[in-house]
Amino acid sequence: METYALECHRRAGRIAAECREWARETIKPGVLLRDVLEGVEQRIAKAGAAPAFPAQTSRNSVAAHYCSPPGDETVYEEGDCVKVDVGVHVDGYIGDTACSVDLSSDGRWTPLVQASADALAAAITVVEPGVKVGEIGAAIERTIMGAGFEPVRNLTGHGLGRWKVHTAPQVPNYGERGGGRVSPGSVIAIEPFASTGRGYIREEGKAEVFMMARPPMRSKGLSKDVLREIEAWRGLPFARRYFLQYPTKDVEDTFAKLARQGALVRYPPLVEDDGVMVAQTEHTMYVGEDGVEILTTC
């Protein structure tokens, strides 16, 4: 990897880690979810970077992709198992990280949170150039199941490219056969999800996160201003709450028309079964010839 690209990844990773730790300390019962998400993004901007995807915070059975809608009044509650997922880019080079917070007064979710963190640590120990992703997944699966929980099997870690949050290889949370290998010089994000349930998620609820998957076809009813704002994200995900300066009808009509064209992808919340708790921990790392460098540490 070129020196410039790696330095951008490093800076993005440091900023993401600092924002993650701020969120970890800020998440308390009674705090608005949107205050945490907006606070993270304000800190990213203050550091001279930009979100690689909208900051997200998911609670309890929601494993990922909860992003506050405009005017969200949802607050964290005592007893929640909270995830916060932060992505930062510097000139398109990305750092992606996540942590979980146990808001129970009796620490009931701490073993679950620890299982996810331990699984990430175990995965990192086996990462090296050329390693099969299934070996990484096996370390995750072994650690989480050893703690008495289930890995979420239909969520994966992933490679990170310039202006791309998800690239090859996919890094499973279980010891699958086949799959790819980790190339030397690559940047990857490993994110073990530990569950008190079956370990499978589904899409459920209204999407607040979107991504332009391909250039749109120009058609009547597309707002030029809204489209220009979408295209400014250069293929990175964005949130509905980023468009408050435009008339709501223009935003919704443009989103709907782009989705019908297949140009716009929606990302609804990813949910386990009711009553299930899910924890997540994530680091971004550079896999060099001489070893692994964790980029999302403070």
C-alpha cells in the first residue's frame, strides 16, 4: 500500500477510535440516541475528516444499522445492550470501529459484551498475510461459543477500499470452509457479533441509511439539489437526516425514484429475534508483510 493511503487510513482510524471512546463514555440511560450520533459526527468534522457512513447506534435485539431519523426522541434505557458503530474517511480512506455498552445496573450483559471483545482479540492473533478468512471466523466462533453465546452467522467483517466500506474479503464470524484469503497490504475490518439467541439477523423496520449503488437515470421528479447532495458522498452511505435543509417531499420523492431505478440501496435495521441481545466489537487493521497494525486504537 502506498504511504499516502496508509497514512490516511491511520488518521481515519485514530479519529474513529477517539469518537468511539467519546460515545462509549456518553451513552447513559436517558441520553438521546441522536445526540450521540450527531456528537460523533461533529467530532469527526472538527478533526478535519468526514463520516465513511452515518454514525449508528443499535440497542438490544437490533444488531446493526439503527440510525436516528430526523427528530428522533428515542433515549437509551437502563438494561439496554448498546452498540455504537463509527466510520471515518480521510480522502476516501476509511477507519471503521464499533463497541458495545452494557447499561444494565447489574452487569447482566457484560459477559456478552466481553465475549464479542474477546472474539475480536482472538481473531486478530490469527490474522497474517495469506490467512484463510475461515480461520479467522473459526477463532471468533470458538471464543463466542466458549463463552456460552452464538456468533451472528449472517453478518461479516470485510475489506475496506477507497470510497468503499465493504470490499473483499468477507470475514465470517464462524469457521466456514472455502472463502478468500487476506492479501498482504490490505486493510480489513473484523467485527464479531455475539448473540444470546440463534445467531441470525433479518432486515426489519424503516431504513434511514442509504447508498448510491450506480449512476442514476435522469428522470422527471428528481430534485437536482437532493441528487447533488447524494452524489457528493461519492458512493459512501448517507442518512436521511443529512437532508433537513431540503423540502421533505423533494427528498422522499427523489429517494423513492432512485430506489425504483435500482440506483439507491436502502439499509434497514438488522434484527435478531425478540428478546435476544446482541453485542458487537470492531477494529480496522492493516495487514502488512511485517505484521498486523490495529488502526482504530487511541
